[in-house]
Amino acid sequence: MRVLGELDQRLFTRVAGARVPGADPALRRLSHSADHGRLWLGTAAGLAAIGGHRARRAALRGVGSLALASLTVNTVVKWSARRPRPLLDLVPQIRHLGHQPHTTSFPSGHSASAAAFATGVALESTRYGAMVAPLAATVAFSRVYVGVHYPGDVLVGVVIGAGAAALTCRWWPPRATAPERERPAADAPALPRGEGLVVFVNSRAGTGAPAAPLPPAERLRALLPGAELIERGPGDDFTALLAEAADRAARAGGALGVCGGDGSVNAAARAAAERGLALAVFPGGTLNHFAQDVGVPDFEDTAVAVARGEAVAVDFGVARSGAGQDVRFLNTFSIGLYPELVRLREHLEDRWGKWPAAAVALIRVLRTATPIELSVNGRPRRLWLLFAGNGRYVPEGFAPAFRPRLDDGLLDVRLIDGDRRLARTRVIASALVGGLRRSRVYSAEQVPWVQLEGLAGADSLAYDGEVAPSSSELRLEKTRRAIVVYRPAQPQNELAQQARLAAETARYRRGSRRSATKDAGQG
């Protein structure tokens, strides 16, 4: 340790004596800007505002990694090591910070936060990670350059930050770059410029999503000028407008489009399947699980597929009841805690907003809920939650991340046992430490069907974010390749870039015409 300390001191002395022309004020300001994570929070906000879904995921993971690294450094390691800060005698006055830090030196919290944010972003997007990494490295170096840390402090901080980012993958796995490609193509009409496509635009969806640069309808008109749009406004009947859009698409011999969240996509998929239409999904909700998993994360991807007639067939999950009131789901089905959570969240949403309402609802449900009793494939069970995914989710975890295929004919069934002591606490603790697979209160398997009988204590079920009345008997199964969905054979290919360019050109031309009209009116 003594040798390492002497080496650390010599390296610090060399950096203190170094002269980088023009770097003194710049590095001092950069180091100060990273105080309390402000630089990284601002970067995350920028990514979320100007990027797509992947950029938002990268920003969220980066901030989460930063928070974990900062908590580890400032509440555990610093108070254990208590290493004094370097003396500033060798550091030129121009580099000194206006307010010197008062905490201990080992490890560097700024370096840990920088490495955590950059690594977290890179785990979701190598492109955005490559953009952030040089800035993070410069912040880490600046902590030695301005004289507030030894190089060893910075190095250990970087290791802790990168480790914190990697640790987030245990309970929130990164999403795959693209779905699997071996799914066989399905027949769908090619609709250049969107001719024959009727798009139902649910403008009331996505209240929790970041604002897009343009309203969905304008983006659609720029990408597919030949498509017909039917927009749902305040007070409009959702079911009637969707049926009208589907009927028009059927009469035109074209395809049905939908712009909205997962609930809107579910309803549109049912309408398209009933009429034998292909479905074009334009992600306009908060999470857009189905659009992400099928392979159309952006409007441009869907526009490319529609123009070229590229599509795949996907399965429908079905919950069949004895009363004949079947529920079809594209993403997930559940009974137990989750339906009650959704119902309470919707009740609080207008007052609190979606995400705060969800947090409050989760706390209340975990405190007051009781297990449900039922028979699963003839075996009596007492459960906190039964979850069924339409297709196998990977990797396995408390919050399943994504489905590489949507036509595998399988239900991903997960159960949380209600008989064991402290089951809710145990399953949450197991998920947080990444040991869910070994938990005795949690089980998971992939099956083609499951029979549920004698449901007691569950008067509702949830599917694709919606809540519906439950039945005492349910059979969960799959309808294979029930709906054809547009998806480009190679997402983000050259044609997608051309579609984006065409959209930008169209927006520019509209802006030029408006400007010319305004000038003519003033003249």
C-alpha cells in the first residue's frame, strides 16, 4: 500500500506540473459543472428530448447508474477510507476551484458518476455511449488537474461507476438492438406513399411520453402523404372511430394503421384481424412494448415497411372464459396484484400524473392486497400474482425486458407464491440482488396453454395495460400467427434514412410556403 501511495503522489505531482495551453479555465469550469451530477442530468435530458426510444432508455439507465454509484461512494466508501485531499501547493492558482470540497478524497465521486453515466448509456446504445465517453473521461481527468483528487481516487471511482452501471443489468436487462430475423415473412400489400392505408390516431395516448418535435399527425403526413388519417380528439368515441377506420381500410383493400399506446394497438389488432387486414403500428404511447418487440421503434421504420410491403405474422394470446367473453392480448395478461394496481393508478392519474400515480398505487397495493386462490392446471394454488406474456420474454427477471419472437406459440407464465411467509418482501429483495431465479416464492415456465379454475379473490384481470372483469374459469392459450404486422426486413436501413430525409424535406417545404404566404400578405 505504501508503494501505491508513493506512486499516486508522484503521478499527482506530474499532472500538477503539466501545462496544457488553454485548458486551465476550461477544465476548471467542466469539473465544476459536474457537481451534484448536474452535467449528466442535463445530458440525459438532452438525450431524452432529441433522441428516440433507445436514447430515452440510455438516458434513464445512465441516470439510474449515476444514482447507484453516487450512493455507494458517498454513503459507504468515502466514510470508510477517509483519505485526506491532496495539498494544493503544487497546483497553479488558476486551476483552483472556487469552493474546495470538504469531503474525503477516496474515491472520486465525480469520476464514479461520470463513468456510471457513460457506461449506462453505452449499455443501451454504443453510438450515444461513444458520444458521452470522451466527456466523462475529461471530467475524470479534470479532478486530478484541478488538484482535488489523486489519480488513484479517480481510477477507483471509475471502476465503481462502471460496476454500478453493470449492476443495473441484473434487474433491468438492456434491450436487444433488434428482434430476431429468422421469423418468416408474411404477405402484406405494398402501399407506396401510404395509398390505401387508413391510420387511426389516438391523440389521447402517450401522456407520459416525452414530447416529440412534431405532432403525430404531421409526422405521418410527411412520411406517408397518401395515407388517410382519422384522429381521435377529446370527447370522441374510441370504439366508433376505430371501427370506421378499419371499415374504410377494408373497403379500400389496403391496411389499417394505428398511432397510440399498447391499449390502442391491442384494439386495432383485433379490428384488423377480424377484417383480414394487415396492421401498421406507429408507436405513440408511453412505453410502446409491442412496437419495440415487433421491430418498429420509430414512425420511419413502419413507413418503410408499409411502402415496401414487408411484414411478419404474430401470435395473439387469448384468455377464454366459460361465459364466452374472450380477452385477446398482444403483450401481457395478469391476475392478482397488477390489475388492482392499474385500477388504482388510473383513479389517481388525473391528480398526480401517470408515474407518481403508479408509485402511490404500488405502495398502497403492496400494503393492502390479499392473495388470490385458484387451481392452476388442476393444482390448488394461492398466489400474489399470475403473469402470462404473449411469447417468451428474455432475459428472465422481475421485470421481463423484451421478446425476441412474437410467433413462438408459447405463453411466458410467471407466478409469485402467496403461501410462503413474507413472499412479497422476499421476491422484491431477490429481484433487487439479481437472485430471482433461485427464489422459492417465484416460478416461471413457457407453455402453450394453462388452465385456471376456481378463481377466488380476483374480480378483475389486466391485459396490455387495460382492466376487465374476470371469470371463475379461464383458459390461457395462443392463436398462432393471427395478425400480420408491417415490419421492415432490415430496420434502420438506407430506406429508413431516406424516409427521414423525405420527412425533413417536406417539413422544410411547408415552412417555406407558410413563410412565403405570410410575406405576400404583408406585402
